[in-house]
Amino acid sequence: MIQDNVPIRVAGIRILHQPWYFTAIYSVVSIFISTKLKSRMTFLGNDETKMREYASVENIPTDCGGSLEWDHLAWLKTRGVEIGDKRAEES
């Protein structure tokens, strides 16, 4: 149902560090998700080493067990998005 109305193609979804309540919400929402899409979803819990089965270490952010240094605010600025950056205001 949901996937019939969202114009994207998903090869796989990996969910890492999901909160405890995510499982409860997912069990309710999953009845609206096709079996095919559910089969492409993988819940990794807190085991960061499992991410390496799906991506190389240099493509995984450091907070997920990889070595990729990622500055989301800097990326947004390259896209022209203006966001109040407290780090910039403090310096």
C-alpha cells in the first residue's frame, strides 16, 4: 500500500541503533508494507559490525562504527540551506 504511493526504488534498508519503541511502532506499520519491501529491511540493533556486511568501513559514518567523517551542517550549506549553527555562533 505505502510503497505503491511513494515513487522510490529500495534495494535495502539497514536500521542501526533503533530505539526500543521502534519495534512496537514497526509492528503496527508493517501490516501496510509489502512482503517484498519487508524482506529488504534489516534491523541491526546495536551491533555496528553488522553494518560492514553491507558497506565498506570508509562509507560508514564514525558514529555507526565506520571511518567516514561526516559534517551534515557543512553538506547542507553546500546545498544552500541556511540553518542556525550554534557551533558557528560560539566561535
